[in-house]
Amino acid sequence: MPSLSNLDPELQFVLIKGEPGTRKSTMALSYPGRQFWGSYDRKMQGIILPFKLWKLPADHVDYEDYQDWTNFRKKLEGFRASCPYNTIVVDSVTSMADMTLREILKDKGAGKTVGQIRVNTYEDFNGESSAIAEMIALLKDIQGYHNSVGKKITIILIAHVGARVVLLRRPG
């Protein structure tokens, strides 16, 4: 039976969750080694200041902006066998889920509309959850395979705290 003494504390799969503007991305940038960022928030300029202050090498961060799940999935599938990075960052899982829902709407054509706006229907339920589950499985495969051949890859998922809906009751 395995025990915790057999595990490598440097092998990390991290979720950083918080309100916008709380420097989640800066925290991810602080991890050592070359990094690949799957950028869904399209705000990489937010890490330029700490990048320069910390005098990181120019090749420390590579990134691609994504607007769908399909292209990011292809990128991750490529990393299963060959990954030149020490850290993979997904910024953010929240925006990735939103864009996955938009990809579903785009792929299904006209679908149901409210006014002039296409909306998801019951059949789309859990589409984004399925993409997130597949992403996590791919990231675990990447980390597990590369760890088995002696390369440590840290995985960082960044997420935003969800909006709260407040229902007000009429007095009386």
C-alpha cells in the first residue's frame, strides 16, 4: 500500500481561485521553469510588470489565446508525448467554460433564440462540465506521463469566484 512518503511534493496540480484582480496570474507566474499559458481571458499584459520586475528570461512564458475548447484540446493532446514546459497554466477555467458554451451554440446553428440572442437549451446541459473534465484528464495524463520519464510538470488552473445572485424579498 502506498504512503504519503512515496509522493513527490514538487509535483503539483494547483487550483488558484479568487476575485478578479487578486493577482492569481502573478502567483502562477512565480512558479519556476518555462511556462505555457492557455489564455482564455486574453489578458497576458497583466503579468508584464511582475515579469519585468523579476527579470525573468524572455522565453520563460509562451502563450496562446483561445476562443474555443477544440483547439486547446488539440494543444494538450500534443503535450502528452512531448512537452518542453515545466508548468502549464490555464487562465481561466471560468472563461474556458463560457467559451465552450459559445462553441456549442456556434456548432449547433440557429437553435433556440430569445429575441435576437441564441441561447443554450436543455440538450446543452453539462457541455462545459464535460470539456472541463476532459481538460483535467488530459492534464493529468500529461503530468503522469512526463513524471514517469523523470520530468516534473506543474499544472495550474486559475478560476474566478462565481457571481452571486441576491434575491430580495418584499417586506411583510
